[in-house]
Amino acid sequence: MAGIADFLDSLIGGFDLICYSLAIGSLFWGLFVLRPWHSPRQFPTDLRHTHRPWQYQDGYSTLLLQKTIALIYKGAFWLSAAQLFKIILKVWLMTAVLERSPFPEFAETTQFIGGIVRMTLTLFLATYCYRYLSKNPFSKQHWIIATIVALPMIISGAWLVHGAGRFENQYLLMTLTVIHQLAAAAWIGGVFQLVNLWLLRNRNQITAGLWPLLLKRFSMFGIASVTMILISGLPIAWQYIDSWNGLIGTGYGNLLLVKITLLAIALGFAWLNKSAVLEFGFSGNNHALNNRVPYYIEAETFILITLLFTAASLASQPPAIDIPSLTASWQEVLGTFRPQIPMTNSPTHTALIAGEAGRVAIVGQVPSLAATEWSNYNHNIAGIFLTVMSFFAMLSYVRKPGFEHFKYWPLGFVGLGIFLFFRSDAESWPLGPIGFWDSTFNNGEVLQHRIATLLVFVLGIMELSARITKNPNSKLPFVFPLLAAFGGLMLLTHSHVGFQAKSAFLIQVGHTTMGIFSLILACGRWLELKLDNPSKDITRDGVYAASLSGTGAAITRDGVYAASLSGTGAAIVKDGGNIDDYREQAWQPSLAVSKIAGFISVAALFQIGIILMFYREPLY
């Protein structure tokens, strides 16, 4: 069962950060964005005819504040549980490795004591918010007390970070890391609250004026949070990475670059949101505010959740400054992406098994050429699968006779899943001597491979069903981006703990790059499905619209026929329907944005295929 513990340990850190962001970010949202203790005034009925729409403060309903506070104490309760679970996992892993109980020695460590203290302080925060703040949501005093109660918990996290184990600049690094985490929680927790706000707005449970008002307030708050993230993060990075080679050629540096990339993507979505808010402030046009911004925020949430898991993985990596002799050169890193002829001939299974004993030996390790070539073959064939599939996916968008059969391209995922099931871990069942359950539950890497294989297979089945369904209200199309996002998250947290540090990094760098593209694939497909879907807007004056992908339309003067590029959408305007008022504002931008999102999604899939097709593993 050590494999399960190892895999869960790689995920619980990300869940811990999500709960922390939910609790602390929601608390800051109430303090600096909502500010519910001010006397409310009602928004005018029609914001478009208001000269300065921001001068009004909308009345807060009790429901809004209760939902906000619920996210605080639920996040805190789950954070406390996650902290306890982390301690249990560490005990589990140490018991499996040492073959004895780690107590009483473990009870004297900073990790154990700090974890117990933080868990207890988090419970205090959760209890106060649940028992007192939720009953006095408009009280400034109770919000301030909640913040005071949260401070010890926030500070206690300093003893659970990398800096606590350093000899140089220990307290500086601990302080900077706490500030860094606090700023990130303020921003990400605020984004979670925006999702909650839109859900309430979409259900008509809050007044419409709150949506633009709080978006504008959060825009300024988010800028301050991101600024603090950068101010605190730069000196931390400088302390842990002392050279360009350390940034490029180590696992720590690689994951830091991944964090920077994800941050840049998230800031891109934030810029789109801010632009829509400014457009509304200047012109009163709320089209983008209501029909794009909510889905940009959903995509941004995908990015930020993955960023938190990446940050947790980063915490498990040795700082680059500590392993100068195990740093890969930039030439070696670029070599992993160098175009080359894919391997289409696999070594025999007998040759692979013969070299396994020497490869995994602790003393006198002998690298196995057969194992390296076996892995290269697996990755290269998988790359060919994905490259061909992405090409067929592009052709499925062509609306001409003879191209309709390309909509079955997701079948490739099913074939790829079957291929990976037999090839991923050849020393295990069904090809190898190690049993299925024994290999799955006692090796974290094998467990991750099994999950990835199942994910690919299910993804193919679900997306194929989504492409051929005739139900316009089906939710099946949304399974693909969700599974793709989870797959990207797994690639970014994927570990090869049994390898040498340098070899592990050279394997990791390819996986993390594919993880980023998987996330882009997920966001692109999500936005293709949801952005500016005509059925969201053009539903009056005799208009009926239904679309699963929101892409592709032909508009005539007396009627509309719309067909999605994936062959799953349709829209009809009855005779006499008035489309002129909507055509320019909604449909044309809809098509452009959705097409761009869909193209980016397919391009990301193609890029993953290219990386896999050129993949070369170091000899280990």
C-alpha cells in the first residue's frame, strides 16, 4: 500500500493549498471586496443609462454573505483535515520504508509539531466563523476578530515550508514564503468567490448590479495580490536558484518555470476580465461581462488550481542551489525536445526483464538500454497516435461532404489506452511477473500510470459519445476538458522517485511541458463549448438556439441555420423573428472567439503528440 501513500502524498499538498486559499482568500474577499458593514444602497434598475455605475453600492443579501462565510469555514475545516491527513500519510510512508513505527522520534520533529499546531489553529478559525461570523455577517467587529483568529494559523505555516530547514537566511525565507502564500491565497480565493458570485447571479439569487460592482473591486484587489506575489517570490527564487543553469536544468527550476507560465496564462484571463469591466464602465455594454467573463473565470480557475498543485510539487523538490553536481546543462534539456525519427521497433520483453535487476539495484546499478528503448518506443508510438488524432480533429471542423466521418477521431484515445495498458509497466501484469494489485498499490509510479491509462480510455469513450449524440442539452462534451485538465495535473505532479536526480529531471521536463499543453487543451475546449453560445442570448423574438460547441454559423435574412464545426449544433429563427439586433453584437464575436478557442485546443493536442513523438529518455 506504500504506492497509494506515495501517490496521495503528491496530491494532498495541492489540496491543502486549495483549502488554504478558500479559507484565507474568502476572508480577505469579505474584508476588502465585500465590506458588508457599510450601509447598502440599491443599484438603479438599468445600469446602461447610469453615468457612473460604480458610484452605487448594491444591497447585499443575507444569502450572499452566508455563502461567502460558508466557504471560509468549510475551507478551514477541510484544511484542518488535510493537515491531519498529511501527518498520517507521512507516518504511513515512514512505517513502510523503515518497517517499524517512526514514533517517538517523529513526534519531536518540526513537521509533526508544526502540523499539529496548524491543524488546531485552523480548527479555531473554522469554529469561530461557523458559530459567530455566520450569525453576524454584517458586523465589522466580527470580521476583524475572524482575521485576528486567522493570523496565528497563517504564521504557523512558516514552520512547514522549505525555509524552515535552511541554515542561511532562515527567518527571512520563512517570512517571505508566508507572505507569498498569503498573497496567492488572497488572489486565488477571490477567484473562487467570483465563481460563487456568478452562480448566485445566474440563479437570480442576487441582484444583477452586484456582478459588475464586485468584479471591479476585485480587479484592483487582484492587482495588489499579484504584485505582492511577485515581490515576495523573486527573492525566494534567488535564494534557492543561484544560476541560469539551476533554473533550466533542475526539477526545482523546471517547476518554477511551470508556475511562471501558468501565472502568465492566468494573468492573461485576468486581463480579459478587466478589459470587459472597463468596457462596461465606459459604455454600459455588458455583453462581454455576462457572456464571456464568467467562462474566462472558469478557465482561470482551472489554471490556478493546477498552479497550486504545481506549487505543492515544487515544495517536494530539492532547491537547485543544493544540487549543483546533479544539474543538467541547457544542451541536455534542449536535447530532450530535439526532433528525431520516432522509434517504431521495440526491444523484446525478455531483454527488458533481463536488465531490470541491474537497473533497480541500490548497489552496483547497471543502466538498462532495453528499458530506455522500451520507454522511448511507448512514448513515440503514443505521440504518433496523438499527432494523427489531432490532424483528424482539425479535419472534423471542415463542413464538406466526406469529412463527417472524421468526428470519430476520439476513438484514437481508446486505442491509445489499450496500448498503454499493455506497455506502460512491462515488469507488471499483464506482461510481467509482478501481479496487478501488488504493482498498483506498492508503487506510486505504477499507480499513476494505471490512472493515466484509465483516464485516456474513458476520455476516448466519453468524447466519442459527445461527438455523436443528438441531444443538444447533453453534458457529455464537458467531460473531455475536465478529464484533460486532470490529466495535465497528473503530468505536473508525476514523479519518478526511483531514478537518479538528473535522470528524473530529464524525464520530468517532458512531462511538465505536456502537462501545460494538456491544461491549454482543456481550457481551449471548455471555452469553445461555453463562450458566447448563441443559445445563451438569442432566445427571444421567436429564436430557438441550441449548440454544443458554439462554433460555426450561416445566417440568412429570414432565418438562421447554424451548424457547429463538430457537427453537433443547430439554431433556428422562426419566420418574423428579429435577428438584426443580435447578429452584430453576439453571433459574429461568438464565432470568432469560439473558433480561436477550439483551434488552440486542437493545436495543444498536436503539440503534445509532437513532444511524445520526439521523446528520448536518458539511459538509467
